[in-house]
Amino acid sequence: MSATAPEAHDVELIEKLRDAHTRLRREIGKVIIGQEQVVDELLMAIFCRSHALLMGVPGLAKTLMVSTLAQSLDLSFKRIQFTPDLMPSDITGSEVIQDDPATRQRMFKFLSGPIFANIVLADEINRTPPKTQAALLEAMQERKCSVGGEDHAMRNPFFVLATQNPIEQEGTYPLPEAQLDRFLFLIKVDYPTDAEEEQIMRIGTSDVKTQISPVLNAEDIITLQGVVRRVPVSDKVFAFAKRITRLSRPGTPEAAEFASRWLTWGAGPRASMNLILAAKANAVLRGSNHVAGDDVVAVAMPILRHRLLLNFAAQSEGVTVEEVVRQLIRTAAKTA
């Protein structure tokens, strides 16, 4: 069955999203030099109403990238620096006792924490203990947090954009797989090119002040998130995305031979759904009104790299997660 064409109203909104994408790239590019793919993946996560985890060595402007993105989207922004002594209440907020000036009675009042922002930067998320990570997990998945027996809803839209340092192991608490799975993308931030680094040096050592102009507000983003979900997808593309994930599951009849040899476990159904959802966003940003197999391929790496667990055999052979993902894509394409 072929994908149905989007309605006229959605076509107009899709054009608006493409125009917004171009303007967002331009505004963010005033501060962030290069890293176009990283910026695109961050924007896709936002338009998919999801969260993203950025991984890279210190000094690659991960924090600056997220704060600049928040400015260009005209959203409230809070940064939480994760440390080993950070408590859940430091993130969610807490109840305090206050005196009512009229009745002179004491009562509890909830003082909200930094989690109650549209964009929350969880800086060095793996440096805080599991108890604090769990408080963030509830907000990410349920979009609410429980304090004093009461539920407090997050702002809408709400995104957690976290950073993690891959080379620092002392004093860190690796994220549990359940929390990693809540992130749509694991985005790897690489070093800049030679020309980009020189431009960064020149801009970063000058006294030029850069003004970021907001491109979208909260209401615009919520509308465009709905448009992304309505982008049509053919049965063939659904089958292709499903094959990729089902090939990755060792010990199952459909698993690829190399997956059973190299993986402890593969991607679950959330990965299958995210492949389609992110492919919709990728299709729109590249200028198409429907999803193709190439869109699934384009988003497969950041979606799957944190959902596949290598076993000892793979590590001893020097096999990387990225290599496994590439083989999954090739195998799925051959059996299409």
C-alpha cells in the first residue's frame, strides 16, 4: 500500500517547518560553527517531541549549542550541572512550610525546581547517582514529577537535552539501559574541521556580541510536532524499519547471524517506533512530503547506537556498535 498524500493544510505547515529549519540553522550558525548534522539531529528530536543525549569530549560547545538552540526557539531554558552530591529535590523542587499572613496558619508550598522549563540541559548526566537519575527519568517519560504525593506536570513543550563525557570514568554512574532508551538519539559530537576550528578561534577570541533572534515559540513547536506525526509512511518503509530492529535481536528466529555473535541484546519496539518517527522528521527537513527508506537509514545510527549491547566476543574482535548498525542496514536492505 502506498502512502497517502498529506492534506493541503499539512502541506502548508510542512513548508513552514522547512522554512523554520532554514532560519534556525542560520541563527544557530551565528554562534555554533559547523556541527550541521548535530544541529539537525537536535531539531529532529524536538520536532519528534523527544529527548537527546549528546556525547563528546570537553570543549566541543555542547552546552553552548543547547543554550543557543533554546534562544532561537524562544523557550525557557534551565541548565542542571549534575554532580555526585546532587539530590532529586535539587532537580524537581521541594515543599517548604510557609505562614499564611491572613490566617497565621502554616502550610506547605511547592517551590518548583529547574526541571520545570521547556528545555532542560542535563550537563554531565552520568556524574549523578541512580536515585537522582530516577527523578529525571520520571519527568522524561511521564512528563510529570511527584513531590509530596502530588503530581506536577512539565511545561509543554518539554525536552531534556543531556550531555555526557565519554572519556571520563572516575566518579561517574553509567546511565541504566531503561533511561538510555528514553532518549530518541545518542548524538556524537566530533572535533571541528581545520577551517571550522580557525573560525571558532577567531570568533571566540573577539569581543563581538552575537544576537540570536527567536524563530519559533512554544505554540508553533507544538503545532509542528503534530505535523511531523501526520507525515505519510508506506507499508514498505514500515517493513524496512521493522526488519532492522528484528534482525538485531540475538536468540530470536529472525536475528542476523552477526547479531547473535556480537550482541547481548538488540533493539526493542521503542526503537522501531522511533525509527519511523525520526524518519518522518528527516523527510520533512530534507524537503519531502513522505518518508522513504533513505530517511530510515539517515536516522538509524543515532537511534540504535545506544540500544545495542555488545558482548565480549565483539569487544575482543574490536567490533563497534556503529559497524553492527551498518551491517543491520545492509542486511535489511538486501532482504527488502
